[in-house]
Amino acid sequence: MLSLRRLRQTGKYLKSAPPRRRAIRVFLMVCVLGLACWAFWHNAERKISKIGGPAKGAAMDETGTLSASQEDMLSKYVGLFFQNYGARLVVRITAGPAVAPDGSADLSLVLSPSRKEVFVGASPLVMAALGAKTLSYLRDEHFKSYFDAGNWPEGLAVALSMISRDLDQRLDGQSGSDLKPGE
């Protein structure tokens, strides 16, 4: 059985440990604390991504014209867009008018294939990164031929790849804000 005397001796031993041993103990305690904080952070991020997916962006097809695989790929692209660029992307396909979506998105693409309308909205930071010419090209010219041919999903894929290519070139230090598909 532990006595009070024994406990006192143990306390003296811990207090009188050599400086190197105390430093190692402190370092190990900080490592354990850091590992616990990292684990809680990672767990919280995972839970939040399951619950609040739209906080990182959203892909919505209200018309039901995209196949399940196309919707899945679009949702994955929106998630990757957030991971790669730290910007929330909202892609919405609607049968009604193409108007700004609710909420705060850094980049919004709203397509209305039945009305042949496009809304492109960007935050000032994304607008500066992409350039006004690219955004106006997407809004005014890009989708016209795809809407006329009835192949707007391909036009959406080309537009998203063009946006990614343009952002990648900006991040690499090149000026690519005036690029059009195929250049």
C-alpha cells in the first residue's frame, strides 16, 4: 500500500530529475497534446464535411437532365475546386431564370438550358484571378453554341476545365485570363 511518505519521495524524484529528462518529458507531453489536437481537428473537419457539404460549394441539377454519374462527377469537381483553390463553387442547373444563387459563393455558374440563359458571378478575389474577359466570355459567348446544339453538359465541362486551367496558370505566375477553349 502506498504511504504518504512514499508519495512524497516520488514527488521529490520528479522535481529533482536532471534537466535533460525534464525537457524530454515536456517535449513528449507537448507531442501528445499536439497529436490529440490534430485528431480532434481532423475528426471535426470530417464531421462538418458530411453535415455541411454546401459550405464548400454545391452542385445542383434541378432539371434532372444530368445522369447520376455526371452529377457525381460534378459534385466531386466542386469539392476538388474547394480543395485546390480554397474557393466555394456553386453550379446550378435550373429550368427557371438564371439568377444569382442564395448564399455566399466565390464563383457561381447558373445555367438555364430551357431559356438559354447563363449567370456567372464571382467574388472580387476570384474576379481578379480569372479576369473580367474570361467571366464575360463565359456569360455571353461560351454557352451559345452548346445550347443551340443541345449539348450544354459538354459546354459546362469545357467551361469548368477552362476556369481551372486559367486559375492554375494564374497560380503559376502566367497571365491566362484571356484564354478561350482550345487555346
